[in-house]
Amino acid sequence: MEQLVLTPGMIASGIVLTITFAMIFTEQLHHFERSKVAAAGALVMVIVGQQYGFYEPMGAIEAVDWNVIFLLACMMTVVSIMIPTGGFSWMASKIAIASKGRLFLMMALLGTAVTVLSLLLDNVTTVVIFGPLIILIAQAQKISPIPYLLAAALLSDTGGIGTLVGDPPNLMIGSAADISFNTFAIAMGPPVLVVWLVVLIYLKFAFKKELAQIPAEGVIEEAEITQKKLWRNSLIILGLMTVLFIAHNTLHWDPWFVAALGMTLLALSSRGLLMDDAVEHVEIPLLIFFIGLFMVVGGVEHSQFLIWVGQFIQPFVESDLRTAVIVLMWVAAFLSAAIDNIPFTAAMIPIILAMETQGINVTPLWWGLAMGVGLGGNGTHIGSTANVFIVTISERLARQENDPSLAITPGMWFRYGTPAMLATLVVATFMMYFGWSWFENPVAARTTF
């Protein structure tokens, strides 16, 4: 491949990317929401791109991966319809009652419920649902909610790596690399199950003292499902969506279309449902953040700056792909822990795609990237959007109760989250190294339904 020469346009796009990412990563210092920063960065990138001749407004629109945007929006709407039914509250209360005061069992059951839901609804959505419920259950039993909030975040972050729709970076990777739902699940499901169990075992020992507490008894009442018909319809439609996600390649339906179909069927299943209520829990700022981020990265890609960066990585990948994948996984994990996994994923995708055009089998790089950004999300309180939400509701609870010990601080997260990240990375490295044949098959060679 002919070496690219660094041009003024590349440098300008790199500067806009760096400033935008720096502003996103330091959100807590300047207090500008990351959605605002991403939108501003996108506008500046278009202006700079026009100045240097590598980007236009229409190019920015085309740079947005609308598959990801529509899929996220539709799944958020599905959850928004389901929340008022009371079904999730009923599930949480049943789990608390079934544990019969055995706190680790309750942690494991809640963590499993959050993880299973995150495989379909994404980990951010599931912690938004279960976070407040965990606090209510802990208050009823007069125990600290912190171990269970942390468990929900760590287990959902880890388990969410297992499917195409389980974690926002997975959506981005799957859409860019044209990886189907079942191909993603077949490749990532088994190793993710192993590292998920590692996290669960780690939590048992990390919170040994808290889990030995004796909770208050006889104070948890089974929550009522207020809209039983809609909840039942929701479960049926979720089951149908799962089947269609698995079969979407055969049907030639993109995942976003399956989500849109499920959303529409669910909305039509209740005559009294108002669409204003159906979109109440759709996180518009998150969608704006994604759109802005795609436009920023699209500008850098159009300037060929990321291809210029990739040409220095490519020789290493070509000489030792397995080592390169493991290194990518560790680098992705640490950078995701430090700067949030979504922007790093967005920046890496064009680099890997550029390598693919040179005939390199990049499939293992996709798996290494997905595993790295997913596990790295556990490392710090800002490592994933799910973590940020859990920290936010703990801080709100601490203010309401006038008890600072109820707030999950960055130091507390570092104490519990970083060891979980390191332990799972070590386990994932062994699996990647000794199970290389599982990961190296090209996407096209894998069995699809």
C-alpha cells in the first residue's frame, strides 16, 4: 500500500476530533453535556471540511450510521411502553422475595435478570429500569444498595457484550462490519458467559462483608402488574423480536427494521396507549450524541486521517494477528475505562475497515474490539453510559437521605470495578490465545440462519 502523506486537511480534522473527544471526556469539569459537545463538533467538522475540501453537509448526513440510531430509538420506545405496565417492578419484587434473605442469591438473581434483559434491550436501558427498583428493595430490607447497584452495572456491562444489541458499541461494530445478530452471538456468547461468571464470583468475595448482613424480614410485598394485557403482549412481542433478530439475514431485514416492527406491533396492541407516553423514556440526548459523533468521525475518515494512522498499525497486524488482537483488546479496555467506550469504538471502526480493504482478515479485530470496550467499561465510573446512570442515582439517593456513604464515588468504583476489569481481561486473553481458532474465522465463513 502506498504511504499516505499527512496533509493540512488531515491535521485540521485530527484537531477537531481531538478537541471534541477531550471535551466529551472532561464533561464533569466544564459541565457541557456530551450531546452538546458532539453536535458542536459535528458542525465545526463540516465547516473545516468545506474549507479544506474533504467534507460537505450531505457527507455528514451520509456518515451517520442510521441503522444504529433507528435501532436504539425503537428499542428505547419498546422499553418506554413496557415500564408503566409494572411488569419490571413485579419481576424485581419476585426476585427479592425468592431470595429469602440470602443476599448473594438476591444479587445473583438481580444481576442475571439485568443481564438477560440487556442481551435484548441493551445494558443502558436495563440499568435505567432496574437501578431505582434495586434501591427500593434495599431500603425495604434496610441494607446498603451499593453492592447491588454495582453488581447490576458490572454484570450488565459484561453480559451485554454477548449480542449485537446488548451494548451500543456492539451495534456500531455490527452495523459497520455487516455482522448478523446470530453470528455475533455465536462468536461472543461462550467467552462472554465465562467472563460474566468470573465477575459474579468476584462480587461474592469483594462484597463478602456486605453480603453477610441480615436483612429485615417480611417487609417486601409483591408488586402488582397494573397493565397485565400490555405486559403479556410485550413479552410475546419480545419473543417474536428475538426470533426475527436470529432470522433477519434469511428475511433480508436489518436489525433496526425488526426493532421498528416490534415497536409498531406493541404500540398497536393497546388502543389507549398515546405515542407521547410511548416515547417518554427515549433518550433523545443520547441519540443526538451518537449522530454528532458519527459526523465527527465521518469527517476524519473523509480527510483520510484515520487511514494515515492505520498505516502505522497495519504492519504489526499483518505480522502477528493474534498478538495484535490481544493488544487491541487491552488498549481498548484501558482507553474505554478512561474515556468512555463509545467514542473509542467510533474512532477504531474506520481504521479496521481500511485494513480490510487491504485484504487483511479483520474479523478477530472486531471481536477483540468488542470484548475490550465492553470489559473496559467496568473499569471506571465513566467507562460506560450504564455506569454513569448508576453513579447518578446513587448520588441522588445520598442527597435525599443526607448520607454521603450512599454515593458511589470514583474511588469506590476504582476499588471494585478495576479489579473486575483486570480479572476478566486476563481470562479473556487466555481464551483469545488458546481458543484462537474460534475467533479467527472470517465473518462470511461463519454459519448464519
